[in-house]
Amino acid sequence: MARRRAPGVAGVKDEDLDAIDVVAAARLATPTELPDVEEIDETDVAVAPPWMTILHNCDCHTFEEVVRQLMKAIACSEEKGWELAWQVHNTGKAVVKVGPETECVRVGNILASIGLVVTVTQS
């Protein structure tokens, strides 16, 4: 079988190519030393403390108004809205949202838009 020569090796004898092949093969067969790699099992992530929106009891709204506004503010079901409204009525307040500050403020603004009493605070 005829050997094809790569460009730039014109004039090199076949015996010399065989010697070059042996050297190249030896280099490929020699294991390369890999750097030590330190594996990290845990990742430290700084997370801001969550915020919460608290709905307080007031006697100036009907249950239906409160439930409807809760459904708008936190996208809950009507059933969940009634549960929260009863909790507010019976205990004086209820946490209706826990999350990032901007989201809790948004929920508080929607609830307060009809005059409901809310508090947005860091938990």
C-alpha cells in the first residue's frame, strides 16, 4: 500500500516516516498527567430572607369582597379564599403570601386597593 505524504514533508524517506510514526505513537500511548480536581459537594448561595403579606381583620368588607380580592391577589381558588377569609375573621390575621419582597408588595397593593388592611414584612 502506498503511503500518502502530508504537505510539507516532501523529500522525507519512508523509513524516516516510520520512525516519526513510532515517536508519535509513543507520545499518544504515554498517559498524560491530569491536574488534581477538587469536587465540591455543596454550593453556598446567599438567599434573601423571605417576605410575607399579612391580611388583617376589619369589619368593613363582606366575606365575598375579601374572597374575590384574595383570588385576584394570590390567584387562589375560591375555596382557598374562603379558608383564608375565615382565618382572618377568627384569628385577626392570616399570612396570605410568602416570597420575594416585590411579589409580597404586589399582593399587598392588590388587597389594599379596596381598603383591606395589610402588612408586608420580612419573616
